[in-house]
Amino acid sequence: MAFTKTILAGVCAAALAWSVSAVAAEKFGADRHVARGVACTVCHGPDMKNPNYPDEQTCVQCHKKDALAAKTKDMKPVNAHAAPHNGDCTLCHLQHEPTENYCAQCHKFDFGKIP
């Protein structure tokens, strides 16, 4: 019985390690910003001991909303960037965490992979 529990614990630990490494391997938005030479202070302000939390106004300084809506005009089933009640960019594009389909809280939209 102890041997079975040991094997089961090992399998569970291996599965957990694999799932964590799969998430860690995914590039977050912040990783893409850094790869393009965007310093953390551009979004979080100069005081990294007390960083600002970026909001839509932070994002649109570089990512113009009209241009983004035009770039994603063929997004199906609808263009989330042109929605009449489009919210803050960071509701979907979390930057330091996996992205989220925020629209799915009320709608049945499947946008696939959200960058």
C-alpha cells in the first residue's frame, strides 16, 4: 500500500511540474515588451519599489485603440477591440499572467489564443 501511495504521489508531482512548466514556457505580454526593448518603467513608472498598475490610458500611449481595432477587424466572432463596451486592456491582456477571455464572462465568444 505504501509503495502504491509513493508511486501515486510521484505521478501527481510529475504532472504538476509538467503543467507549471507549460504555463511558464508561455510568453506573457511583459516578456514580449522586454524582448522589444520596452523598459518596465514605461508601463509601471519610475519607482519600481512602488510600481504603478497599468490601465488602458497606459496602454494607448503606444497601442492606439483605433489602429488596434483596424488591425483586428477580422477577429471572429466579433472584434473585441471595437466592442461598444470594450473595457480596460488589462482585463484580457494581463502581461504578467496568462491572458484571459474577459468577454466570456457574459458572452459565448471563443477568440482562441489571446496574445
